[in-house]
Amino acid sequence: MHLVFNGITQLRAGYSKALRKMAKMINKTLVLTYIYLLIYVLLSSGVILYNKWVLSPKYFNFPLPITLTMIHMGFSGFVAFLLIRVFKVVSPVKMTFEIYVTCVVPISAFFASSLWFGNTAYLHISVAFIQMLKALMPVATFIMAIVCGTDNARCDVFMNMLLVSVGVVISSYGEINFNIIGTVYQVMGIFAEALRLVLTQVLLQKKGLTLNPVTSLYYIAPCSFIFLSLPWYVLEKPNIEVSQIQFNFWIFFSNALCALALNFSIFLVIGRTGAVTMRVAGVLKDWILIALSTVIFPESTITGLNIIGYAIALCGVVMYNYIKIKDVKATQPITDSLPDRITKDWKEKRSSDGESPRGGVELNDEEAPLITSSRLSHIGRTQLGSHTAV
């Protein structure tokens, strides 16, 4: 009897110790998650505002968006080259010439286009209005997915897309400093990015190729740089020759460094959160960014109609995310218990070789150079962050 009692006591002590260890691990994980989310929100908002300041003729006055984007691509590609080829921090993936031509080249072309159009929009419209226009990202992604055959037309999703579109139209109607050129550039950038995301799924997933942030930059940034050089030669090179464009090394270096840091912060956020958390963080970031832009840039005036339209569009986006999350959960097996899931996630993080966790959910924030996953989901294809600014 005494032995049985001692055995039960030891079992209880071991169980209590395991619970305390698990609670400590959960608390540590939550703290790190919030820290990563805070870093992401700060970097994402900061890069957008920084780029606006650099490009705007009213401030630093470097009205050459393609040149700025090429600086980012060149810097990111160079850092990725050092990490892979020189310091051997990350191993390159098996990339054949056929995969590069059929997958990397078209993805890079649309990626370069989205950055070009998105950055150019900053010359014509405000940061706040650009953030409101980005509510169209789910609409663009849904349309491109149907065109490419990766999704089917559905009545419930179509109604959400209609609600988003109506909200954006109302917000545009209430814009005081509405500019058709800037609006067209931004919308073109959104559709180019949506097509890039769909092509990432269609092309890379079929090849079974997984790219982490470093390998994405290594293969795609140089190709995007080459694509950008074509419009740069026609549109911006003559302006550089005939006008006195100021160039400050430390400003452009810090700007490119912030964009690169944002890319890696996104990767950390993906590893620590789920789709719902990332959606909430993105919405919070957008509202913070809209509010900050009106303070930092006085010309960014927000009207009541802007707010109403954006709120309507946001409702459509939230409903769309909810539908897609339900679809993903319906196709997944029964989830593990909380302790089992925590242990499983912890083991996966320990053994991870850089591949995106959480089922390939992609947090797409276009201020960052690139973040991609071959297992791209609809939730991941929904734009969370802001478009432009790399």
C-alpha cells in the first residue's frame, strides 16, 4: 500500500511538473508571438511611410520609383547571395534551367510589375487612400484564381467581393485629392501582385519547389531587377540625366535595409501565428498606418465618406477570410488537443529547415521584397499588408 501511495505521489508530482513546464512554454511562446507581431507592424508601417517620404516631391524628392525598387532588389539579391554562397547560412534549392524559365521568370515579371506600379502610385495619391484601395486585393486574387483555374466561382464569395468593391468605390468617391493616374497605377499593381500569387501556386506547387525568404530573394530578386531595368531605361534614365536628382547613400541604404528586415520579420510572424491572427494584425496595421499618414503627411486628408467606404470594404474582406478559414478547416483532419498541438508545433519549430509552417499560409506584405511558399492557400493569398513600397 505504501508503495502504491508513493507511486501515485510521484505520478502527481511528475504531472504537475509537466503542466508547469507546458505553461511556461505557452507563456514564452505568447510573449514571442506578440513581440514578432509588434516588430512586423512597426516595420511594415515604417517602410511604407519611409518610401512615401523618399518618393514624394514635397519631401526628399526622389520621384524615381523604378530606381528605388531596383535599389531594393539589388540590395536584397546581394544579401541573399552572401547568405547562400559566401557564408553558407542557407542551402540553395535544386533549381534547373527549365524550372527557372517556366516558373521563376514569369513570377519575377509580375512581381517587378506590382512593385513598379505600387511605388509609382505614391507620386500621385496619399498613403491613406492607397491603404483603402488595397482592400481590393481579395477581389483581384479571386478573379485571377478563377481565370487561372485554381478556384471556382461561388455565390457567397462573389457577394463578398461585390461588397468590397462597393466599399472601395464609396471610399474613392469621398477622396478629396483623387487622382485617376495614381488610382490606375495602384489598381494595376494590385492585380499584378494577385497574378503573381496565383502563379506561385500554379507553377511552383506543381514543381514541388519550396522557397524560403532567402532563397526567394536569391532566385527572384535578380530576375526582377532585370525586368525593372527595361522600363527604367525608357522612363527614368532620361530624367536622371537631365535633372539634378539628389542621392544620399545612408538614406537609401537604411531604406533597403528596413525592407529586407521586414521580409524576415514576416517569416517570423508566419512561424508564430495562424491565419486569423495574421488577418487581425494586418487590419490593425492598416488602421494605424492610415492614422499615422494623416499626422506625418498633412496632405493625407481623410473624409467621413472615406471611412464609411473603407469600413464597408473591410467587412467584405473579413467575411471573405472567414469563409476561406472555414473551407480550410473543413478539409483538415480533426485537430489535436492543445497540449499535443503545442508539443507538435514546438518539435516542428526545432526541426524546421526554413520552410513556412502553418500549412503554408502566406503572409503577403508587399513592402517586403518577397515572401513565398509553394503550398499557397487562399487565406495566404488574401492581402494582409500594404501594397508597394519595396
